[in-house]
Amino acid sequence: MDPPFGGGEAQIRYLDGDYQILRNGNYVRCAITGRPILLQDLKYWSAEHQEPYIDAEAALTAYRRHTGAR
């Protein structure tokens, strides 16, 4: 399902505390939920795993998956 906003999906290189846009777009998809995240709302990501997350809960879920933590 495409998000209700235009511009397409961006390709991002996630850095520590910042990111670099490799391909222009308006959004990325959360690595956990698959939901679109407008770039202006992007606050959570992993530079190590190169993944964006829609919120803190999704970031915690990803952390647990990657580390095996509960």
C-alpha cells in the first residue's frame, strides 16, 4: 500500500545522529512495521543495521531482534 503522500520512497544511508539521502523521496519504510515514515518525521534508525524505525517501540523491537535480548 502506498502512503497518502507523493514523492516516492527515499533511499537513505543512516549515520550516527544524521542520515544522507542517496535517492530523493518523501518517506522511508519502518524496518519493523513496514509503515511509511515521512522524512520530516524520521527520528529513529540504526546506523549499524541501516534500518529506519517509526517509533521508539519499533526501535526497541529491532534491538531485541538483533541482540537476542528479551
